[in-house]
Amino acid sequence: MPKFVHLHIHSEYSLLDGANRIKDLPVRAKELGMNSIAITDHGVMYGAIDFYKACKKEGVKPVIGCEVYVAPRTRFDKEPGIDNHYYHLILLAKNNEGYRNLSKLVSLGFVDGYYYKPRIDHNILEQYSEGLVCLSACLAGEVNQALLNGQMEKAEQVALWHKKVFGEDYYIEIQNNGIQEQVLANQKLVQLARKLDIPLVATNDAHYLKREDAYNHEVLLCIQTGKRMSDEDRMKFDTEELYVKSPEEMSEYFAAFPDAIENTVKIAEKCNVEFEFGNTKLPNYDVPPEYETHYDFLKELCDKGLEKRYGKNLSEEIQQRAEYELGVIKKMGYVDYYLIVWDFINYAKTHGIPVGPGRGSGAGSILAYAIEITDIDPIKYGLLFERFLNPERISMPDFDVDFSDERRQEVIDYVSEKYGHDHVSQIITFGTMAAKMVIRDVARVLDYPYAEADALAKMIPNEIHITIKKALEENRELRDRYETDEETRKILDIAMGLEGMPRQASTHACRSCYNKRPCRYICATLCKRWTNKHSIYNDNT
């Protein structure tokens, strides 16, 4: 069996464009005899952590990458008709330094270069090139565009610039995707690579898992663009080849260029990013100089707070509970965590910004009550500290804190100023295509009458986390229509293929309650560096 690694793959986090579910990619790679696979979503790295974990679970080596957008001029230029056009470029992290540089590039694309898409430019690409492998990308790549426009000299200049920046880690990418332009481009790309002594690499720009998923992917593109399958001017790829092909298929197509296949394995061997989990990094809280340790300061705050809440003569129960909590907090390294949360809540309260009493498992901490992070007495209501924090808990605890809508930004600004803007972020959230929504979307794309589509969607029970498959089991009327009506079956089959995929990204409010009203509390997450993906919540919760 020939060896090959897919290095150009779009997951579900290439929103409404990629249809590869992250959990399926390493499983499919194993089925096809591949021991490694990459993720290269459009302009983002939303799926990197989930992909890494899924690959490790299946014993497949993950290659972390991104298909970045490159501005035609600089990332700061935003002139209509010129700068809304951009080039594609594949970047793969060789090591953890490369991962940090890739994260930096993607972040700067959003912060500085966002204009229709998050764009980088040659300046920062050169600045943060260390630890990265670069592929020339698809037909939308800068080299490809120059070749297709008959600009051979420009194509050479672009390729040589990338070779200068990335050295032996720059590759000319050729693809097998069934697009006529690509066949023509491949001939010129091979000539260019041989002339400039740049190695070739074969990819397939996989947007879906199997050939039979091509139609579902077309529907997904229509959902993205607001088009219908019947629209002649809709966005489409005119090919069924953009799937995760087997090594045999790729080797057969590129039989004349075995080096392009072999280089996929060599590149995967170069890429060795390792993530560290369970080691939470918090900013330093500057305690007053008269305190020897941060623990001493927290203990004094707690002692004064307990006296304020319960009086001078503390009961044995309260003393034991406080000592126990202090011990666990110290052991688990959350002294600064308590101090930071106390700090910004104290700021809000001393500046007249309304603060809620606290909700969730954090209300079970007597020390949180003592220092006024919460205002609910855990002793009175029999609340357990262990639900919030205990040595067996793997995930980091969180206090649910409500701030006034009108002045919550003041608290976020305070935290940013005190701990550094580069140490504060707001959590991302992804709205997903839930059962009812995806049925309506698919029905619209297929020109199904609105009234009938609405009636079909309303057959889905109003349950949290309900799926179409589960609804078919519970609702006999829906099941009968599925089994007897061909149009209904087609809509539901496609909807099940797309159900649950992320639809859009936004800033978390922070979390939505079961009644779907957004809770208005701060979600400034303090971290030393961008090493962890934050929570993703389904739009059913």
C-alpha cells in the first residue's frame, strides 16, 4: 500500500463550507491506512484542540494547520474592489513554536486585517514564519492566480519570495480535484517547481469525507450563500472529487510525480506539535508588599470576611469548612484564581456597578461567600463545596457572575487594563444547525414549499438536544412520512448529514440558560497564552 498523508483538509469549522466532522476525520484516515492527517480550515483554528484530541484517541498523528487568507497589498489596506480579493496559503505547524506563530498570524488576521475575511500579509508572514511549513495552496493561491493569468514572471517572483522565507519548508502544491483549470494549472506548477528547484506536494483540498457526500456539501454551500439548488448563479465547485481520498487514489493520479506523494509523508513527519492539558496558567495577582505569599493575603481576606458574615464567634462547622476549603484551594493552585475574581467583583461593587448574587456550583464555597464573590450562604442552604472544587475535578472551576448590561464593559476594561490586554479574551460561541433549523434550511434550498417545511420542522419535539434521528423514533407521524414520502426522506437525510454542524461564530454572552435567555455576565478569561480552546455550546442549551 502506498503511503500518503492529506495535508489540505477543511473541517466543519470552515463554517458552512467544510463538511468534514472532526470526529470522523481520524477514523476515516485509519480506515484508509493513513497514520496521519491535517486540519487546514479557512482563516481560523477553531477546531485545532478537538482535532488534536480526536486524532490522539484514534492513534493518528494530527498535523495542525490553517489555510490563511493573504491580502493583495497589506493587511491594513481595505479599499473596495481591490482589497476584498485575497489569496489562499496553507501553513502547517512543525512544532510548538510554529503553532504559536500560526496562532499569532491567525489572530492578527482578525485584529488588524479583517476585511470580508481575516487577512494576513507578506510582512507578518515573514515575521512569524519560524516553525511553519508552507504550501502554495489551491487555485486561489497567489502562485496559481499568476499562472492562470499568464503572468509567469510574477509566479516565479512569488514562489521565490516564499522559498526565501520558508527555505526547504516551502512546497508547490498540486491537486487532483476534477476541475479543468486545475489540470492546466498542474502542468505549469510542475514546470515552475522544477525550474526553481522547489519540491512538489500532492493534496486534494478535501471539503467532505466521501464522494457520496458531494451533494450534501452543495446544499451546505447554498445555506451559506442564501441560494437554492435551482439557482444557476449559485456558488458550486462543479466536481465530486473534493473528498478524503485513499492513498491508492492519490498515488494513481500522481503516478508521474511520486515525489509529490512521498513529500506528504515527509512533511507529516516534520510536524510534531504537542499540546499540554491540565496545566492551567493564570496571571499573577499583585498582593500588597506586606504579605509574604498570595495565600497569606487570601487567608486574611477570608478571615475578615467570615467575621463580617458570621460574627466573631465562629462555629466549629464554619471554621472546619473554611480550613478545608483553604487547603483544597492551595493544593490545587487556585489562590490567584480566587484573588482575581474577588478583585474585579470588588471593583464593580465599589464603583456602583450592579453585581448578581452568584449562581452555579461556585455558590457552594463558604470562602467565596466570605469575600463577597457570592452572596448566598452555603451553610444555610446546605450547598456543597465539592461540586465546585475538589481534587478529582479535571476541568477548571468557574464562578457564574452577573453584571449590569449597561456597565459590564467597565469591568471588562478594568480587567484588561490591570492584567494586560494580551491576557484577557472573551469566549467564542458557535451557533449550530439544530434539528428544526437545519430542516427548514435544507427545505428552502431544495425549493420545498415553506408551509410544508414548517409543518415538517414542527414535528420535531421541543426537547433539549433533540436530534432528527431521535425524533423519528419518538414521532410516529414523522416516521411514517419519512418512510412513505420520497421528498420528506430526501430532506431529512440531507438534514441529518448536516445537523449539528457549526453555523456561525460569535462572542459568548457568556452562556445561554435552558430558557434560551442569555445570561449577562462577564466572560473575560484570563490566560498566559493562547494554548487552549474555550467552551463551545450547542444552540439548544
